[in-house]
Amino acid sequence: MAPYTYGDIPDDIVTKKYTPLGKHLWKIHQEFGYELQKRMIVASVDYMYPELKERLDNTISAAKDIIEGKITNPSKIVTYTLFPPVISIRGDLAQGTNKLLFGESTDTTFVVLNDAEDGKIFFILNAHCEDGIPVDWWLVRPDDELLDRRHMRLGYKIRDLPSKIKFNFTDIGSKLMDILRDVRNERAPQWANSTYIIGMVWGGAMANMLIERSSWEAFAGIWDGISAKKAYGMPDYWFSFVPWPPMIQTMALMGRKPFAMRLAGLATGQNLYIQGLEEVGINWLKTNFPEMWEFSFVKQLNEVGIPQPIQTLDCQLPNTKDKKTYKESNFDWIYPNPDEFIQLDDLGVTFEDALKGVFTDITHESEGPYTVDNVVSIGLGRNTKILKE
């Protein structure tokens, strides 16, 4: 029996009630307790910039190579979207999907709040797409003086603004937009007339998504976060946009299963991508949190396996509207036939291959058994080895 329960999470953690939505963080808490998460949040400041730089620069360089024809098989290449940078997307679909979801010329500023520090702003990530093509990004770290800039009407510093007002992402995002749009215009005046969107994200939600190795689980997880209030009875969103891109808002109204299917179709043609992890992230985890590395990454890939897309769609999440769920810490996600999760050995790929990323032709309509013949390519962006022409 796991040593830690829901009751062991401090009551002053403002996102405590969201715990059932973060299946990976919940397992970590059960095994190690909440203090490990707090230590990781503090330590991750040093790792954040090089990790995002490697991921987002790869996205931009791959997009450039595809446009210039240097990548000749973009349908077999996977990168990450700029917003949010946790979603896998096929090279040939990226431009069209970005334009459909966000528009011709768009800046999205992601504001990540620290669950463990009363909702203070942890960091800010701004990304720009022009004609659907990722072109630029910049990051504001927790120690950046920009976060000391004050809201002219309210007088609060940017870093403190969320914790000074009621935790309502729509309200917080609207107030931050008053300041951050000016910051965007100062840093990139050439895009001053572009569509501007704020993305509000709890750090725990982002961390849970970064641990996820299945692209389909990530697609469904987006719905869980943006539907947290309506579908799961949470106090507010787990993450949200201000204002909402119309297409995303419309898709969200369809429900978890239709949303995941449509986003998977737009992003990867509904093909499963086993999401890798950048070398800088691997080294940071192994050096600083080896127990977390073994428990969340090695175990997930080598022992638990990856849910088939249809298992993701048919998964039953905890009943968060029932008080007994919290009282009994009954937060298990119930998958149909979990013994049929996809294993790396089935696909003929090594653990090291999986850390690079494995693109397959497995969809929600596929039926096992799965073999090496289902593997399309291994890698991410420019660094991709195509196995199936």
C-alpha cells in the first residue's frame, strides 16, 4: 500500500482538489509525498530554459526545413507545437493546424503559476506563429525583473497579481493582458497587430503533461484541463486561454472523446506518437531526482506500457463530484484491459529509442498485436530516422 494519501497534501496548496486529474503527479505523491514535488519546482528553475530552448528551437528549425524542402518526408516527422509546447504534431500538418486553431499571425503568452507558492507566477513563455509557421519565442524566468512591473490600475506586481485576486483564470488573464500585450509589443513591435492570447496554466498541470509519454493521453489531457470546472466540478480551469480560440472552444464542447479524436486528427493524423524527452531533461532528472526518473519515466516505458488510443478514449476518470472519491483517495484511472497496453518489446524498439520518440501508425481503430511494422520513424524534428516509407 502506498504510504501517502490525499490527506497528506497540505491544505494550503490551492490546486489540491485537482489532484485526481494529474494521474502521474498523484502516483508520485503516493510514492514519495508532496515534498518531492516542491523540491522539484524550486530546482527546475535551472533546468527550465535549456529544456525549452532545445525543444522550441527544434520546432522552429524543423518548420524552416520543411518550408525550404530540406525535410522531404514531413508526414513521418514529429515535432512539438509552440503553444502549448507539450503537444506532438506531424511536420506536414503543423502549419495548417496552427492556422486553424489560432489564426494567421498569433502570439500566445503562457503564464505558469506555482501551485506550491500561493499561485505566484513561476515563469512566462511567449511564442509566435506567422502564417501558421513557428518563428519566435522568449522566456521570462522567475527572477526576471519584468515580473516586478506593476499593473497600472491595481498596483500589483506581475508576479503577485494572481495571488492577490481571486483565483479565476479568466479574470487573471484579462488583467495580465493589460501588461503583457505591452511587453509583447516592446519585444516584437513588428507583430504588434497580431492576435494576442494569454494561456493560463497551473505548474502541476504542466508537469503532469511533461511526464506523459502518449500523444493520445496528452490530447485527452488538454480536454481534462480546459474542462476541469464544467466536467469535473473543479473551482476553475486547470489551464485555459484568454480569450478562447473559437475552434478550441467549439471542440471542447463536444466532450472528451470527440475532442481527443479531433485534436489527434489535426496534430498527427490520429497516429500514436510515443513522446520522447530531450537529453537535457534526462540528464537533469538523473542527476537531481534519480528516484523520480526511475519511477515516472523508466517504469512507465519499461513496465507499465503505453495505452492504446482506444483505451485512452474509453478510460474512466475518477468521479470528482463524489465526496467519497476524495475521502477514500480513490483516484485511479480505469482503463479497459490494461494488460493490453503497448509494450516497447512489442514494437521492437529499445528504451533508448523511446526516449528519442517513436512515431507509429497505430490509431484508435487499430487492433493488436503490434509489431515493429507499426513503427514509422524514431526521433524528433530534424533528428528523425524514418523506418517505414
